Amino acid sequence: MTLASSIDAYITNELGSIKLAKVGAPKKIRDALTGTFILNEHEINVLDLPIVQRLRRISQTALACLTYPCASHNRFQHTLGVTNIVTKLFNAFLSKKEYSKLVNEDDLRELRLAAILHDVGHGPFSHACEEIYGQMKEVQNERKKPEFEHVQSKPHEIMSYYVVKSKAFVELITKINSIYSLNLDAERMANMIIGNMNNPKRQGYISDFLNGPFDADKLDYMPRDAYFTGLKMDVDFDRIAYTCLVDQRPGKPRRLCSDISGAHNLEQILFNKVLLYSSMYNHHKVRAAVCMIKSIFEIIDDNNLTIRNRSFKEPVDFLAIDDYDVLSSFREAPLLKDTIDNIRNRQLLKRALVISRHTVENRNLTGKVTKLTGNPAQIKYLRTLIADEANKRGLSLPLYDIWLDLPRAPSLNEPTLCKVRITEEDYVDLSEVFPVDWWLTAYNETKWKGFVFCPPDKKIREIVYDAAEKVLKDVEGLRFNPMAKKEAKME
Amino acid sequence: MVSKMYRMNKDLALKKLTEKERAKLVNQLKNTVAPDDVVAAILSHLSKEEIPLNVHKIHSAVFKLKQKNPEMFEEFIFSTKDYYPYSYLLEQVLFRLQNADLINTLNLGFKKCIVSKESKAYIRKDVLPLFGNEDRKKLEKMGKTFEKAVLSTS
């Protein structure tokens, strides 16, 4: 089965029994971050679908709440925030006389629904599970297809795209069109989700509102994640909205861009992004929890277990469950009990060794390890060797309790993908106004760390440190200095 | 031995590897050719020590190399909707090469991508042997094409 056909079958099953009823009136929704806004009748029909309600049970930032206690916000809240922000962006844009003919009400209707649906492809614990199904051949093959390569789609975006393009969902939109006399097009909404601009009926700037260098998605998740973690970051959303333009130069892609007077607000977003990565997404405790989630699915895979009758051999299985299912799965699969108890009781793996520019003596060789990023099979080989070496020293570690984690650095492509208008004729890259991308690369380089994680007992950590140091030296030639242990807080 | 609350499932303990199994894993790791190796190999064939740090040109040049040698760049995907062909993987690879000190992009003004003689020597000694003779010839040729493309004024 292809990814498209498996998602199609799943959505047919999920939506098959749903009877749409006309909603009587719009609803006023309060969002803690973006404020109160109106949801229209047809949007309430879509928001009420189980595939969207499921997002209430998918945490926005995986298990970051075990490090930042207030970070228990979910994908549903983010979805509402993106819907509100995309509307505000669009309306600010529409308020400019010169753009009033470039967009219409249908665009906004579709953008809002695309915003509501943009994350329905996420699996449990959001990006944590995306690291698993994103590596499966079904998704990897899709990413190389022209329609996705063209826009460099992320795995969860591809999943959302196929949900919205599924036959059952298209039929549902047809019914909504009929009930409310609308003209919604599911295919256009699917394309907005992946940021596809090769749509003859709609220009690229439309999809940029939802999936572009500075889109509603970013403008929501960054302040939301910062707010709920307690990290102090600000975004001048109003100024970004009012300095937003369309590149209308002949022969150039018609993309959203910014007036020079909004450039520093965009730079501020990028500063926030790298701070979020170094303070939260790539925080060692947050990464340890991500590894523990990955352990659950490794145990399931290696031992032919299931959660809700799903074996997770294919990406669609991740659509069928949520965070709650994973954290209660030991009832169905007792072999998972220890790992899940550790998560539930916040008994997280700890660092045994840190790989960074401060800890490796022969830095050129760091590349021999970091090149394995995104290659879970090879990383598993190294983990196996480390666990085996530790067990030779008297331990009896499961492989699932040893991780080599190589977090990805944040992408900083926005400054070269977003143009800034200096005058009517002169547009430059944001990075030409100020090389914010390289400035932040310098920051990332100093901050980036890879980890070897293991159970928290001090003696185990000591043994795993010795084992990891030996394996990484024997196999890859890396020589560590005492900071490799000190940064792991073992001395 | 494990802290009171942390639970380790002994039933799942890793079985001891045989020497043969261990050697197989080590061998697979040592012979892994990653996207990082392809880019490093190309950069080792630059005739100069530095090229302009121009993201548009660097991504565009690798995109063109992929069109002529798709088998060497299978994992690189490029978006074509933007002002230049952009690859997330290439961005990550360049960061990792920077992190390993094999390239230096963090110089005054961020104007140059420097690949020092020492880096080139290291890549030739440790990375190029991962490739077969045919591929090495291709990489050398690609290095020249890449250099020409990023140095062009157009």
C-alpha cells in the first residue's frame, strides 16, 4: 500500500460514520495567546471531527513538560492560534489598497480551514514520533516525489496533505459546500498546507501565509512555546503584519516579503528560534525524553507488540493513536511498563558523555559521528556497541536504555528565502540587510551538543562513559577531553 | 545498582555480541558513506582555499551537480519554489562540516567559506577512501564544476 492509499483507507474509516449537521451560529473562541476570535459555522464542523479533536491529546512539545512544567500545551491550541494569526495577517494585507485585488474571501476561507487542518498529520508527541515515521521508506519515497520535493515538505506535512486529499475528506468538503453554499477546494487547502505555489489559480503568496519563511505557523508556535515554557521572548506581530508585502517584480516569484521597516522584527523571530532550540527543543532533558519515546517504539517493533492493534510498521499507524494511548499502552503490552513508568514518574535517562566543540580534542573527526544524524540504523549500531561494551564491564543494560542523540540544529534558511524591499525596484535578501543567519550559525555552533544517555545511576553513568569513550575512539577515532564528562555533570 | 525509581527491564537486556557480530557493526560504521562525505569530498577538490559564502550560489551549484549525477545526491532534495534551489539537508551538512572545523564560514563579515589545506588533507586521507575509484573521479570533476559555479559573477 502507498502512503496515500493507506491514509485514504484510514480516513474513510474515521469519517465514514460522521453525519454532518448544519451549525446554527458562529462561535467565539478564547485563545490564551492570540486572543478571542470567531470560528464560522462550517469551520466548527471541521474542528469537531475526531481527526482534529485528536490534536487535543497531542502535546505541542512532546515531553518538554517534564523539564518546563507549564509546557503542556497541545496541537489543538496551536491549531486555533494559527487560524487566528493567519486571519490577522491576511486582513492586515487586505487593508492595503494595492493588494485588495490579489486576494479574495475564498482565499481566506481556504487558508483558515488549511490552518485548522495543517497539523492533523502529526503523530503522538509531535516531532518526537516524526523522527520515527519520517525515516520510514513510505515517507522517504514521498519526499522525493516532485510535488513534495518542490516544496521540501516535512513528513507530518505530507501526512496532513494526504488526509486532506483523501476521498472521504474531499466528500466531506463537498457536503460542507452544499450545506453552506461555499466553494471550498480540498486540493487547494492540501497545497496550502505543504506551501505549494504551483497552483495556477492561486499565487505563491497565498500559501506563504501558512507555509512560508515567516508564516502564521511560526508566528504562533514560537511565542506559544516560549510563553508556555516561561522563556521570555517577544514578537511584534502587528508590525510584521503591516510591513508584509508581495514581491511584484516582473519575472520574480510572487512571494510574501517584508518592507525594510519590518526587517528587525523578522530578525527578532530568528533570534527567538535559536534560543528556543538551545533552551528547550535541544535541552538535554527534553532530548532524553524524546529518546525514551523512541525506545517505546523500538521495543514495540523488536518484540512485535501493538498499541490499539497497530504495529507501527507503517506511518499511517501513527495517525491512529495519541499521547494518551502511548502512556497507557503498558496495559496492552506489559513489556513496555518499565519504560513508560520511567516517563510517567519523570525518571529520565541522564547524560553519560557530551559531544561538542568543547569536549572533542580532534574536532575534525566529530564529523564522523555527526554525519550519522538522520540515520537511525547506523546510530543503533553505535548504541549496540556502547551497550555491549558497558555490559562487558558488568552491567546488563537493555539497548533501549542507551542512546546516542545527535539533535538537529535549527534551519536558518529564512534570511535567504525572504526578500526585503528597500525601494520599489530594489529587493535584497534579509541576510543582506544583516547576516543574521551566519551570526546565529556561530551561536548554534557554540551551543550544539550531542549526548550519550543512559540510566541515571551514577555508577552506570561512569561505566557507560568509559564504554562510550572507548567505542567512539576505537570506531571513529574521537578523543575526548575531561569536559566530556564534566559537561554531563558527572564530576 | 539502578536508582530506586528508574526501572530497567532485565528481560530486554542486550545479548552479548560475538566477535563476528561486533566486527560486522564496526565495519558497517567505518564504511558508511553519508551526504556529509559527498559534500566534503567535493570541497576537498577546490583549487583555492576559499569561495564566496553565498548561499544562493552554493545551493544552486549542488543542485546542478545533482541533476548531472543524481546517484551521488540521492538523499538531497531541493525545493524549487524559492528564489534559489534550497536543500535543508545541504544546510545541515554545511553546519556539521562547520562544526567539525572542516569548513570555516564564521569569519569577519561572513563573506568567505574557507576550506583550509589541513581540512583538504584530512578529507583526502579520511573521507575520499570511502569512495570507489570511479566515484572519486566524479567527485574531483564535480569539485571543479562546483568551484566554477560559485565563483561565477552571474
